[in-house]
Amino acid sequence: MREVAVIGVGMTKFGELWDSSFRDIGLKAGMLAIEDAGLSGDEIDGMFIGNMASGRFIDQHHIGALIADYSGMASNHVPATRVEAGGASGGMAFRQGVMAVASGMHDMVIVGGAEKMTDVDDPSSNAIIDSTADQQWESSMGATMASLHAMIAKRCIHEGMATREEIAAVSVNSHANAVDNPNAQFRRATKIESVIRSSAVAEPLGMFDCAPISDGAAAVVLCPLEDAKKHTDKPVKVAAVSQASDTLALFQRNSILSFAATRVAAERAYARAGISAKDVSVAEVHDNYTISGILAAQDLGLFKKGEAGKAFLEGVTLTGGKMPINTSGGLKAQGHPIGATGVAQIVELTHQMRGTADKRQIAKPRYGLAQNVGGTGSAVTVSILEAI
Amino acid sequence: MASVAREWREIPGRYNTVGTKCGACGKIYFPARSLCPKCRRASVGKMERYDISEEGEVYTFSVVHDAPDANMRMKPYAVGMVKTTDGVLLTGQIVDIDPHRIEIGMPVRTVLRKIYEDGESGVIHYGFKFVPKW
Amino acid sequence: MVKVGIVSYGAYVPRYRITPEEIGKVWGVDGKGMGRGLYILEKSVPHPDEDVATIATEAARNMLARTSVPADRIGALYVGSESHPYAVKPTATIVATAIGASPRMTAADLEFACKAGTAGIQVSMGLVGSGMAEYAVAIGADTSQGAPGDALEYSASAGGAAYLIGKKDLIAVINKTVSYTTDTPDFWRREGQPYPTHAGRFTGEPAYFRHINAAAKMMMEDVGTQPSDYQYAVFHQPNGKFPTRVAAGLGFTEEQVQTGLLTPRIGNTYSGAVPIGLAAVLDVAKPDDRIFVVAYGSGAGSDAFDITVTDGILEYDRDAAPTVSKLIEDPVYLDYASYAKFKGKIVMQE
Ligand SMILES: [Zn+2]
């Protein structure tokens, strides 16, 4: 296997992009990444696109062909593959891209992630999100995605794993970090009380505990590490990409206070990268709901069980803190165009690893970790980037 | 119109929480599975019908305000995970109680209710929900 | 003829209530006075996720909980109602499947305004008595509708009861049943109409009273009894007033009627009314108690039953399911807005 490097990244602004179509945002992110990598585009020999539900959001299946066509890659007949894994679609597309280069099957791959969510009304988009849970035995029974996470939160509070304030602090952390991210959907700070008092979505979670509905796209360019310096002065090494599965339905787990798939994917990634959790300088975690951020920080081993909440509450996870989490603003504040999310995490970590994160730049970056989740922890990818 | 057949074939689980028990290791599953994820090949042909207990207690729950259209007239409604006396977790709505009076550990039983209707002219889908025990 | 009777029974009433006063407030009517006049203190309201199929299922499950008769020995199941969820597609198959009686059986829905439940008991008696079925289930259940502002809105409610009819291990023998049937359009609902229509005062003398009186007198003549031979009497109860009046006219006392008179507290459950009333009587009945039952269904007809409680009631596990008084002891009261939302009376955007 070959080592793989990220040599270019790009993303659109995340948010309500009323003037832009799915094609527009997909193309824009790809162009930015290719430009960032200093390529003409003809070098690309493979494409992977993370997208969750274009079939329902814009009534368009066959996204691979669409993106290949509009990005000009179809004229070179570049193979384009769409990857779907609920909320983990982007992370999984990234993993497919890395595997394609590592295996020697491809030499220059672009991984994109895109979702256009605002072309349907809110109830429809919620229904689409809910379909990443077990449609037959959760969603149809009245369990929304928010309520499944709320049930986790309720039980966590009941068992003393986190307080309501600590859970709310995940949102406060993401919002504070997003202030310095020009691509973020919400560039404003919030307070614990505002999160707790936000209108109820699924108690105990409120509106400010939930990631927004967003449009957006992100892309990264991958090539063998040995070739990376030919294209850029600042390649970033992909130290690990791992993935783990769990039951589709949350109620079939042994425990709902932790996502086993995150734990396993993290173990595998740390082993592959030859590091441990304490070597992680910065992490982008899947805070689609605030409680997910608590679980992620613990399951990744960044904090001990029962201690993540306190860390968020005390600001340890802020961009300037000891263990920065979601310097981009995370899903909560940067936005959550589902298929783009996992790729956007790589974009942010690449900036951090190569020192181009501007006002969000952390000190002495060495390893950056991204955790991307599908459903209620049914599929998780953990990727580790290394500054070189 | 949503699929009639897709719902129809799930009626045993929907109406009566019929699951399966692995003849090899004894683990109970809901919904029914044709393969035990633990025993895999050793469980082939040994998955037996198992009627999950109609009683249990609330393991966790949430009061849903941002509700799908199907539940508009019941907002806010409670959805919970219930641990049955067989030790199986089920997800379903908890009804006939003020959602804010539900507590973790509260004893409940299953009842048959409408789960959703396929519009004004489509099929009505029934399934289990939970109510406080008598 | 072989003895046929009741092997088990079960009832169900939704938890929600609204008072006539609350309804009257909306329509500018003295609801409280109206309730007093009709002798209806409150009426049951189904939760939005309840309908005749779910109510009938609850009642039938309560019925099965009290007996060791396995569901797969039920050879027939009938659900009588004027508010079946479907115009075409049986409620009975849903109930039969939910209680585990399907598939070696026959099932059908019945409709005869408020007496479809007792019609089901008669059909079941025929099937069991003839040996065509070992056990048969008859259920009367309704989620009846009253048009907003109409007099019926103060009474139309929801509930039901289920009866397991058989020949063995009877808790009560049905000694005889007779019916009195004429073509009298006092109340109806045309195909596709959401609310029933009634003929006002015409629903009284020529309809309710004439049919019940005729069936009751026929029964007592046929079996040679008089009102004092019965411990209990259950009459159809569209409100609390009619049954009291018809009972008095026939010579029954208030005590005989009281136990089986549920309408004042739950409203008119239509097809469920007499079955629930009888269930309340069976909840407290002792061996050899004799029960006089007359149902009435608009359109019109009356079914009368002469029932004797057996020693079987002593062994019978009544406590395995809630009694009628337990079912109605802890209601939740709704305001009119919530009631209108529950009953789908508010036009919502598609
Ligand atoms: Zn097994």
C-alpha cells in the first residue's frame, strides 16, 4: 500500500444557498480544490462523491455522472462513484478515495461531498434525515432523528454521564469557534442559557442543540504521498482512514451511552497511525446534536467517560484550548449539508495541519482527527491527518 | 401512495411484537431476524418465533415537538425505549399520559394504535405503542 | 337447544373526556343544563391514534386475558360498529390478527347503528349453537361522531366491549334472545358523509321507546318473567335519560338499571353501549343473578337477551383485566380545542 496525501482542498460557504443549485455547489468546491492543488484538472483519474439523499432532496439519482459531467471530468471519462452512508457519506467517500490511491488503482483522486437540502420544505427534509435511522422500527414508530439523540441525552443525564448544561456547552463551543470561519452558516457565539431555552425540538434537546439544514459542498484532492511535493509545498499525510459498523437501530445496542462504532473505528485508526488519543492536536467531531459531541469526545478517547461535558463547559475544547474540537464550528455552527460534512472535516483539518487555518489556527498541529457518523452511530469513519 | 406490501409483511411485529429467539445461543431479537448476528451460520434454521413480553419499563424517552406530519394532532408526543420483561429494548410512542409525567423506570404495557395513515384515502397502518400499566 | 353463553368478556374506554359544559361554551349553549337534561356528565373521546379497530382490539385482548381459551380456537369474529375505519375493508381482520385468532376462522364487520354489537352476539350464538364454530367473538365498538354544534356532539363518544361466546365453561348462560325489527329511519349516515343525521324528536317515541318496549315485552312473555325476576337490567343508553325512562315504564327499578348505566360518565358509545353496560354488570354479578338486556339500533331494531350468571363466575379470573369502573376511574379532561384536534374536526392543510 502507498501512503496518501491531501494536496488540495476547497469548499463552498455552508448555509441557505438559494441562488445555487446542486450542480453549482458541487462544481465550485471541486474547482477550488483543484486550484488549491495547483492542477489543471486533467491529472484527475478518479472521483468519489459523498451524497446522502439527492434522490429525495432534488429528485436526482445518478449523482456520480452529474458531477463528472458538470466538472468537466466526463470529457476525460473519469470514473465517478457516489458513496452513501447517511451522515457518514462524506467521510466514507474520503476513505474510498484514500483506498483507491493507496492501492495503486488511481494516482490522482478528487473526493467531493455535497448536499442541497433547502430545495424541500422542513418537514420533508426532517423526514429524509429520519430515514437514516431504522425506517421500519424507529422512524415509522414516531422516533425522529432528533428524538433518538434526545433519548440518548436523557439517559446520559439520568446516569450522571453529563448534565444538561454540559450537553448545551457543545453547541456553545461550536458557535464560538465558527465566529472565525468565513464559510460557516452561523458566525455568532451563543450562551448556555440560550441553548437550554431554545424552542424544544425533542426534549431535552432544543433548536440550538441541533445542526441546521444546510446546502454546501466540499472537496479534497488526493495523490500518493511520494508525488505530493510535485504539486504543493504543504502536503498533508493521511495517517489513517478507518470505518466501523453497528446495528441500524439504536434500540438494538448493548449500550446507548456510547457509540461502539466510534470506539472501534478510533482504535483501528490510532493503531494504523501509530498514535494514541493523547497525540491528537485537533479534532472535528460529528456534533449533529449536542449530545453526539459528548459521546464522540469520549468514544474517541479524547476525554474519559463522564468528563467530556466538563471539558466543553470549561472551554478546553475551544480553538485556543488544550484539546480543540470543531475549530470549523462543527456541524452545529459551520452547517451540516449531510454528504458534504465528512469532507468538510478533512478540509478543516488540512488547513490546520498545514497552518492555513487563519484565525482558527491552532498551535503546533501534529495530528488532526475527523469523526463522521451515519444514523445513530450505525456507521462511523475516523480519519487521521498528519502534518509533515 | 406508500407501499402496502412493505407494511403488510411486518404485521406480526407491528401488532404483536413478534420477534425471534436464536435456538443456538438463546438471544431474543426484535424485529425478527432470520440469522443470529452472534451465531451466524450456526443459527441457520434455528431461529424460532418468540412473542416479546407486552410489559416493560421506560428505559429512556423524549418529548417530540418537531413532529412528522403523521403525528401533528398528537404534538407534543412522547417516544421512548422500553425494556420489556424479557430484557428486549423496543422503540415506540408512549401515549395516554401527559408526556411530562413520564419517568424513566415507569411500568408500561403495549397496546395497538394507529401508527400512521397513508393520507385520507390510503391504508391505515397499525402498530404497538406503550401506555402506563393498569 | 344446547346452552350457549358467555365464556369471557372484556371492555375498553379511551382515557380522554370532555364535558357538555365545555362543548356548550363554544356554541353558545347552556351545556351544563343540556348535560343535566340528557343526564350526561361527560363523554369519552378517543386519542387521535385510536379508532374502532384499536378499541375493539383492546376489548378483545382484555376478554382473552380472563380466559384460558386459546385465540386460535375462535372460529368467528364480528365487529359491530357505525364508525368502522374503512368503508370497504374489514375491521374484524385487524382485530382477529391482533389477538392471534386468524387465519382458520371467519370474520366480518356488522353495522346496525347502535346495536351492531348485540347483533354480533346473536350471530355468534347461532354459529356456536349449531356447532359451526367452537367459539365466536362478538365486539361492539364505536368512535361515533357528532357534527360540530349538533345535539349529538354532547353525547357521541368512544368505547367498546368484546364477548367470547361458547358452550363450555360459561360464566353466563344466554337463555334466550329475541329481536323486534322495523324500517324506521330515525338516524342515519349516508355513504361518504362524515357525520350522521338524526330526525330530532322522531328518534324518541316511534323509534327508541317503541322498539325497546316491544322487544322487552316479547322477551318477558316468551320466557314468562317479570321485571322483579331480574337483578340487573341493561338498556341501550344514547343518554342517561332514555334508559331510565324506558326501564321505569317497563317496571324496572333504578337499582336494577344503575350498575349497567355508563352513559352519564362516558357518553353514548353506540355499538359499545349495551356491551359495556353488560360488562359492568358482569364485573359484579354473582351466580344465579339474572340479567335483562335490550339493545336498540336506529333504523331500527331491538335485540333482547335473557341471561343467567352461572357458578362459573366464581372460578372466572375477572381480575386478569380491568373492570369497567377501573377503566374509567382516571380520566383526562380536554378543552374543546384539543377535542376538535383529537377528533379531526379542524381542517388541516394537506
Ligand atoms: Zn445466536
